[in-house]
Amino acid sequence: MTNVLQRYAYDGVPREEAVWWTLRREATPGEAVCRMFTHLFGHELRLEVRGHLVQSDVCRTDEAVLDVQERWRAGLEAEGWTKGV
């Protein structure tokens, strides 16, 4: 059986569905968070750093969601961000 991300009926208002991960960095205190929201065309991923939206991507497929969040996380980890305790 293949896992499929649950997609709720979009009613015109983006609603948070999940938090994929939270990373922290000692050098510059704060958090980087990847959140997933409902969207007319699928799911919207939002990358917030220290409470500010820095990037978003609308993903039409589950594979795109997985790829985008993994790419963002790898990029942040390459800059010294790590999973918080």
C-alpha cells in the first residue's frame, strides 16, 4: 500500500495541515520551520526562518512535497542548521 498525503477539501482559506520539521542553529538563535498548508492545487509548503516567511512552493503531488521539503532541509543543514532537542 502506498502512503498518500491527506488532502482536505480546499474552501478558499489556507489551513495548516502539518509541520514537517523544525531546525535550530546555535550561531544565530531562532528556528527554521517547514509547514504544509492546504492549497487549491494541492499542498503549499512554507519555509519560515525566525518567524519570517522566506520561501513557499505549491506542490501538486505527494512526491513534489517530499522532494521540496527534503531539498530545503538539506540546504539548511549544509548551512549549520540541526534538529533541535
